[in-house]
Amino acid sequence: MFDLILRRANLPDGRKAQDIAIRAGKIAEIAPNIDATARQEIDATGRLASPPFVDPHFHMDATLSLGLPRMNRSGTLLEGIALWGELRPTLTIDALVERALRYCDLAVTQGLLAIRTHVDTSDPKLTTVEAMLEVKARVAPYITLQLVAFPQDGYYRAPEGAASLTRALDMGVDIVGGIPHFERTMAEGQASVEALCRLAADRGLPVDMHCDETDDPHSRHVETLAAETIRHGLQGRVAGSHLTSMHSMDNYYVSKLIPLIAEAQMNVIPNPLINIMLQGRHDTYPKRRGMTRVPELMAAGINVSFGHDCVMDPWYAMGSGDMLEVGHMAIHSAQMGSLDDKTKIFNALIVNSAKTMGLENYGLEKGRNADLVLLQARDPAEALRLKATKLLVIKAGQIIARTEPRITQLSLQGRPSSIDPAIGFAPDY
Ligand SMILES: [Zn+2]
């Protein structure tokens, strides 16, 4: 007797019509036609069951603050940073917690059950850190939240940047962040990478830096980050977020850089929605698009995952908590449109991100956590194309969100009476 059996589900790895049996919050068995009963049985009817989505790069202290205290008129990264600087002194713990919890509700509806958020440590009051630690505890039953100490105004550039970041780690923040391209000079940026990697090595913590989020082809802090990773033996525990300068770098230089990133076993986290929106702002035409070199990094065996980065905040007046929207933009901006590419992009939203975050017991395998999402699509390519509706979200074997399928009634003479956009439009691959 099981608690729940989800019958006839397709899986992201290509297995078709599998039954997933769940007992005591774990996956007890995955096989076709499991001959057993359960307290609850659900027929997936050949739709896709996926492990939950994972967002490895987000800003939960800023989310849903759009319009406070004013809108970003230029739409640029730098005005966003300035605007956040205006908002920061007015932040309260209650308001930060309320907005973050509201975002987490939305995330759950989208099957997004693990999030790594950067937390601004620039203001020595550390209101943001206190608030996000509270949010982490409150959402723990349904969302795994990791916190990165993020010196938004610069580790060296902000008056108490270094001391505040260290205090945030003392308060229980999980990961060392950085923003070397925003330090005063290239040399100070390099020094910040060196100091922050040493700090992480001393404390046994992972590293996740905003790195080279610029169109400047000479912004090469990623090289330092990879070298410091190797020097301190931090292989596999370091992530480079954004790396947009790689879009503009000289090809010969990149041919040396990518193997170095691979040697350091760095995780790479592009943020397609935000990169496509914020990069290339100083160009006229042709206008660079600024996303890092995703297919080349993947081809080198580097773990690439994608972040949502922002939702309705000083940098981005869009976003929905739907990682399929992130993947949809990744397909376009990386020009990865083949069936094989789409599978890679989908995996980047699930298993690659889980690897970046170091999640344990993640994935649709016997014995792992019974966390999954049932999509209104039959395979990963269709899920991405349709930004598919998340029909069921299951956490530890419990259904925590349910959405009706998107089906439209049609009133056209001689045509079908209803349309399910996920049935009958794609070829049988
Ligand atoms: Zn970011």
C-alpha cells in the first residue's frame, strides 16, 4: 500500500508511461504498470512528470518592489543599482518578509521548490539578511532556500562592504558572494575575488559571484575566479553568475578560458531574461545581446544552469517565477532550437541547477525525495515551447499546488469543440 501513485507519466529522460509510487515522502518505485494500490491514485495520461524546478540565481530581498520608490526610467543595470540604493534605507524586515513569502507562494504554483538568493549585505544594518534568514526558516517545509552574501555596492567600494559581508556569514548566510566588475578598478576587482575565495576556503563555504556582468570584453574576473578556485581546492563549490563579458571577448582568449573554467569545475549561471534585457545598452546597432557562451560551455562539459535573477524589481519589470520562461528565453538567446538542445536546456532548469545548489536526494529515482511537478506537456521540448501549466506540484509526497489544465472551448462550425494546446500540435518525436 502506497500513499500516492502517479500513473502513466512521461519522464524528462525519455522514459514513457511510468508509474511513480510514493511512500512516506520518498519515491518507493518507478516502473510501468505497478501492481499495487495507494490511498490516492492520479492518472497523468502521458503528461510529463519532472523533478521540481530549481532557480540557482535570484534576488529575493528585491523581488516585488517594482515602483518603490520610483520606476527605473533608463532600464539599465546601473540605474537599477542606484534605485535599489534609494530604496534600501527604507526597507523594513516586515515588508521584506511579506514580499518574499508572497513570491514563494507564486514559486510554488510554478513547481519551483529550490531557490538560491543573493542577499545584499552593503547596508551595515543588515536588515535584508535578518529578513531573508527568517524567510528561509518559514519556507523550509516547501522551498529549499540558500542565501548568498552579496556585496551589491562592492566588497571594497562600499564603506563597510567587507565587514558587513563577514558579519552576514556569521549570522548564518550559506555562501560567499561578490561583484568584482563593480569594484573601483580592475585591480580591486581581482583583489576582491582573491579575498572572497580565501574567506570561503577558510570557512568551508561555497562561492557564487556576480562576475563580469558587463559588455566590456576586458572584464576578465572569471579567469581570476577559476584560478583562485583551483588554488584553494574549491573545485565544484564555486559558481560564476552572469559572465556576460564572455559574449564580447576575443575568440582566441575564450579558447583558453573555457578549458580553465572546466578545470576549475565551476558552475556557470547565465540569467537569460535579465542578460537579454540589460546588456548591450551602450550599443547602437548592431546591438550585442550579452548572454554568455552557453552552447560552447556545455560542449566543454561545464555545468550550466539558468537563473531567473529578478521578478518585478528595480532591474526587471517582468517575470513570473516560471523557470520555463527562463528556459524559453535561453533557447532564443543561445540559438539552441534543436530537439537535443531543448533537452539540454530543460535539464539545465532541473538537474544542472540542483547540482549547482548541491541539493541532496533530488531527482526522479527510487529512494529520492518525492518532490515533483506534473506538466501540461508530454515532453521537455513541449514544456518549454508552451511554458506549460504546472498541473500538480508535489512536495514530500503531498500535493501542495494544483492548477486546472489550460483548455479552451471553441465555437467554430465544423471544428473541434475544445483545444488542449499540449495535444495534437507537435510531431511524434
Ligand atoms: Zn543577480
